[in-house]
Amino acid sequence: MSQQRHGVTPGNAPGDRAGAVSAFPDLPEATIARLPEYLRALHNLGEGGSDTISSEGLAAAAGVNSAKLRKDLSHLGSYGTRGVGYDVTLLIEQIEYVLGLDQRRAVCLVGLGNLGHALAGYDGFASRGFKIVALFDADEAKVGEEIQGLVVRHIEELGRVAVEENIAIGVIATPARAAQAVADVLVDAGVTSILNFAPCVLSVPANVDVRKVDLAIELQILSFHEHRKASLTALPGGRSAAAGNQEAVGS
């Protein structure tokens, strides 16, 4: 879930990439949210030995309908080849360029509670173009602890280290009461992208992008769908009614 979104600064795609997007597109937010799903599916297809994939095949692998996928990819200037489909390797390059994954981004993580520990120990970030370069916490008992080869630093070092390490993205996994202060330090250090796991809304300048991940909210949304399905089932002929609405519930 996005807290806010800002316009994209135009730029040029790498000139040595044949077929790559020629100019940086200003994409709809919904399209941006689906591109990582397409990329994941394409990597799986490539690892499975596929050189090309139809729009229907890629849509099924990504869990979307093919018309939506074709429209999304048309924003990148990628239309596939009739009777052949999309070139898997080229499409991976196009999407990785648009997502900025052709350069490794330095990330810092603030808050080493249970969630922070899990995030710090996750080894999937590196393969997606991200490197956690620094860990921070305000708890003296956690400072000095080593996780995945990184030593937890005191939060007072955050501003200096963010500048030294050229940190692009800050991840906040602190309690809600501490999140705003952490965001302020990140912003003061020049970090303009924040992933917030704390259950609160951050106040940040207009040039700072925030993505908010609240697991409790996601569970509440699923609870709504469970409630809705149960209500449909309780209606006369409810089992068939619930089955008929299954697509709408999951969309």
C-alpha cells in the first residue's frame, strides 16, 4: 500500500540495450505495482528454460488477465511478436530498467525486534537488486549484535552512516511511537524512499516516497472477505451465490 506517489523524472534508457524503453515512462500506480509480479514470473520462466512467452502464459504465471498485462507492457513500449510472444530476456531487462534494478540500491534497516531480525536475515533482497548495508536500533542491548555479517549500530549513528553509505532506501521496523523520529532522521540524511512497517502514517516532505506495509490491515481485509463469503452462503441458494462471486472476492 502506498502512502503517497510522486511524478517520475524523465531520463534516457541505456543506449546499448536494443529494444529497451527509449524514454522513462510515467506509469500508472497500478501498473507499477504489477511490474514486480511480471518480473518474478519472467525470472521463473527464464530459469525454466523459456526463451519466449505468450501474453496469456505470462498473465497466468503472474496471476492477472492477459488484456491487463498487454496494456501494462505497452507502457514500456513492449508489444511482443504475433505468433511468438514476448522475448523473456529482453522483457526482464526492460522491467528491471524501469524499476531501477539495473543498479544495486543500498538499504538501511531501523528496528531489530522480531520483524527487523527476520528482514535482516532474509537473503532474497540481494537477488532483487538491494543490499542491506546498515542496521540500527535504539536498544543498547541490541547494539553490537551481528546479523548476516552486519553489526547493529546505535540509532544516533543513522544520519552519518546514511550519508557515508549513500543509502537510497530506509526500512522502518520500529514501534509506531518511534517511527516518525526515525523518518525525520532519514529525511535529514537525504534518504527519499522509505518502507514503513510501523502501524502509523508518516509525515514527510513532498519529495519523499513512502510505502506502508501493515500486516494487521491486510488480515482485516481478508477478514472482510471471509465475512462476506459467510454472508453469501447464508442466503437462500447461498452456496451457488458464493461460488458465483468468488472472482470478485479475490480480485
